[in-house]
Amino acid sequence: MAKEIGIDLGTANTLAYMKGKGIIMREPSVVAVDVRTDAVVEVGSKAKDMIGRTPGSIVAVSPLKDGVIADFDITATMLRHFIHMAAKTGRFSKANIVVCIPSGVTEVERQAVDDAIDKAGAHVLDFIPEPKAAAMGAGLPVDDPVGSMILDIGGGTSEVAVISLGDIVAYESVRVAGNKFDEAIIHYIKQKYDLLIGQQTAEEIKKQIGSAYPTDETSNAALQIKGRSLVDGLAKNITVTAEEIREALSDSIHTIVEAVHTTLEKTPPELCADIIDHGITITGGGALLHGIAPLLHQETGMPVRVADEPLDCVVNGAGVYLDKDAHRKPKETEA
């Protein structure tokens, strides 16, 4: 039998879940390419380590942008590498894949994922909208006649959805998430301090002192960072505070909060009543941003919780889907 794998094909990271084994792979969605020959040099964590540190002939590329494929051939190469790494498929075996994709993708974008996986030598069993997968992975009662609200903040997209009876009732998808947080920090420091920093430095700032709302952990936090001065071109150290980074992130956070409000406005009143009782669950890497839950509680007046292991919720949802053989049910019904 072909191996069955659930894949969270994320802008920042790709995770794989194998039926019966759990999460078997987590790698950055990055490929290092030699531009002289178009040859792939490294994939995953080794490629990410090269970002900002390579000679001109080698470029580290993120082939997914805002949750969708930006470079088809490189995505297919990356998937082939990841599927082989995860499934250890031999020459005569083929992996069957359940793929988690943003709920807001177009049919063309969905077909591009299907084609890339086919080119990588695997077969797509089914697509699951990321917010539904995240809700399943977070243990929400998605199949019950009760409203469950999820906010999944990934690398490229933030997805808000209300789910009831196994389907999405209302959703909103915005292409503002972890990567936009990093870009906002880079832009803020460039404007305020005339200092250029790289993506990895911005990500480290976000993780250590980034916040959406003042919290005990970040109220007086500060961090010394290194970059290149735009005034004289020399290396320079500065100290940034949590308050400054909160200001840098404010517009991006506001966009996500507005998506939550818009989704609630689309939700039937009976399901809104369920959400008032059960609250909003946050998943994805953005759930780790300090103060995101208190801010959302203040803005909506509803209970808000961060899921256990928020980074793994989407791929665990794909695992739940595989483990209960949900992809086989339509065929059994027809029979």
C-alpha cells in the first residue's frame, strides 16, 4: 500500500504527518538555488541557514508566498525532497497526500499545488482548508452542531473561520501573518534608526520582545541588535524596546483583528452565541506572539485561548483526518 501522509504546506514551514506515526518531519519551506545552473543546492533547514549569508551565485528562495505557490518548479523540487524525506518512498512506491491549504485560495492556486505534488511523484488524496485542519488539530468539536471559532496565524496568511457540523460557515483570509510581522520590523528599524537588518534578525526580535499587547514578559523588555548603518555603511549596534516593536506591528495586528470582526459579522446569531460561550482558539506560529490573546479578548469581549502546540495544529488536523479515514467516506457511501 502507498504511504498516506498529511502535509501542512506552509509559507514559512512544511510539516508532515504519517498515519500511525504522528509528525515525522518539520522543515523550513526554503530552497537554496545556484543561479548559474538552476541547480538546487540545499532544501529545508540547511537552505534557511544560508539566507543572507550566500555568495551572489547562490540564492535562498521561499517558493511559497502568502500561502500559495510563487515558483512552481522550485516548489515541486522542494516537495519531492520533503516527501522522500518523510515517506522514504522507494522507486516503486508512491505517497498519497492530504494537503492543507489556505481557505481563500483560488481554483488555479489549488491546481498548482495538485500539479506540484504530482510532479513530485505523489498523489493528492484530498485538500483540507487550513482553518478546519487547525480546529481539528486543536481538538475543537468541528463535527458537532456547535460553532467553533479558530484564528490560524501562519507565515503567509491569517485565517479566521467559524466551523459547525464539519464545515466552514464563515471565514476571512488575509495575507498578513508572520512574514509581514518580520517585514514590518525591518521597515520600522530602517525608518527610525537608518539601520538595515536581515530577515533572521527581525524574526529573532519578534520572538524575543515582539508583542501585540503590553504583558508582564515584555513591558520593560529590550534587545540589542546588529545591522548595517544606511548612513556610513558600517556595522552598528542599537537597542530596541518591546514598545517600539509593538508600534511596528500595530498595523499588521489591526488587519488580523479586523478579519476576526468581519468573520463574526458573517456568522449566524445562534453560532455567535456558541462562540461567546466557548471563545476563540488561536493556532499557528503567530499564536506565540506575546499578548495576542489578551488583545483579542479586549477587542471582541470573548474568551480567547492559545491552543496547545499551536505550530502543529494544522498538520495534526491532517493526521486526524487520515486516522479516521475521512478521505475514504465518499467512496464507501457510493458503494
